[in-house]
Amino acid sequence: MGKPILVVMAAGMGSRYGGLKQIEPVGPGGEIILDYSVYDALRAGFERVIFIIKKSIEQDFSTCIAPGMKQKIQIDYAFQELEAIPKGFKIPEGREKPWGTGQAILAAGDLIDAPFAVINADDYYGPQAFALMYDHLSAARFPAETYALCTWQLVNTLSEHGHVSRGVCALTADSYLREIIETKQIFQTTDGGKYRLDDDQDWWELAAATPVSMNFWGLPQDFLQLLEERFPLFLASDVVSDPLKAEFLLPEVIDGCIKAELIKVKAMPVADRWYGITYREDRDKVTNALAALTAGGLYPAKLWP
């Protein structure tokens, strides 16, 4: 079994943020959030990273990758494009966005030859998550043991400036994922969070300690076959009912596989505070947090000398 690979999903544009938030400088030395993820992954043991991006942003994205990073870790690129669909299917008229995080992983399929961790490019996860995941992927003896998910407490993932979407997790007594529900429009409250369903006037409460997914997965190479089998089913069903917006989402695929008893996913709670930029107003909080972590010695003043 090869050494674990880090796969970074960076093809999405930040529509609510109003720009390409993946390359927004936030660190004391002008670093982007992605710099901290790769830095933490390196010290956890990862030696290779695959960036999944749109071909149209390749030049801008590659320019923001520090030369020092390129010297420390092997970097490969995969390209997620709307046109990458199986034979026999057509792109719906008016569709502009690619097909979601599940298709993003398929875009990198030819490059993935070992167990891999999947993360978002615009989330700060902290060093503990990378250490937990690298150790888990390295120790797994069989593909069935490889599946894992880092989870955070809901209270540590909310924005003060608007609603967010989170994968709300239900766990078994022995800390395996029983269910993950993509929950939209979660607002911060004094006791945790609240949300309401479409066309529902009632608010539903979420406790502060509710475990949620921030798309930090550990997966075996064999998972690519499950994605390949399910992508055409998605195109034949979900896209028919919602041709312009339906997405082939990684959490939903994994949730379906769990309920079909095809896989088991180990949940690994992370104590580090998550930071991210959902709205432009979130940027100052992220910048201040990274400055404080740097001042406290967790990171050097310049990540890539």
C-alpha cells in the first residue's frame, strides 16, 4: 500500500464571498489558507498533494503556490470540468457549474494510487486533523478499515455573518458514522445553532457540541469504483429533476454507501478550532486567528522560506 495522498478540492468559486477565496492572503506573511493545510499535512507525514481545480484558474492558482511549498512536497493537478460525464449523457442546456465534490474526486482518479485524505481548499483545519488522518490511513490494513471522517463541534464552525451549510453527523456508540445530513442555512445562536427546512416556519435547534463534517475524509483507492458506479445513476435521476443545480456530493454518496452497508466510516473528533471564509466579513477573524497562532509558536512567521 502506498503512502497516503492529500487531495485538495479547489475548483469551487466563492459565490457568497464574491471572489476566488481560495487564493485570498490571510497569513502574517501573505499566506493563503491552503498554505497552512499543506504545511500541517507535511509535518503529519504527507509527501504528495493533488490539487483539483478548474482549468480556467490554473494560471492564477499555480502563481499563488509558494516556491517553498513546491520544494517540500510533490504537487499534481487534476481538472474538474462540466464536460467530464460518461458516454450517453448530455449536459443540460443552461448548466454552467460542474457536478459537485463527488465528480471532483473522479477528476483526480487517474492520479490516485493509494489511500487518500480529501479536504477543502478554503478551510483551516489545524494540525491535529492531519496527524489523526495520516496515522489512520497509514495504519489501515484493508480498504474497509480506511474510511474515516474528521469531525468538529458545530459551535466551532459557525459564522457570525450569516448562515452556513454543514454535514450534521449521527454517530454510533463506538464512534462510527451512522448518518450524515447536509443541513443548509444554519445560523449561530447563543446555545449552538438553528436551522429550518424548506417551506417550514419552525426553527430546529442544534446543540453546540453536535458533530459536523467539514469535508475532511479519509478514503481508500477502492472508493473511486463506488463513485464511478454511482455517478451515472445521479445523472439519470437527480439531474433530470434539477438539471441546472443538482450536485453529486461526496457526503451524500458516502451516506448512501453506509446505509447500504457497503462501508463503515470511523469518526475522529478534532479539538482544534476550525476557521474559514464563507463571507467577506469572516476574513478579519481568520487573519487575526492565524496571527495569534503564529505568535504562539504553532507556525513560523513565514511558512515557506
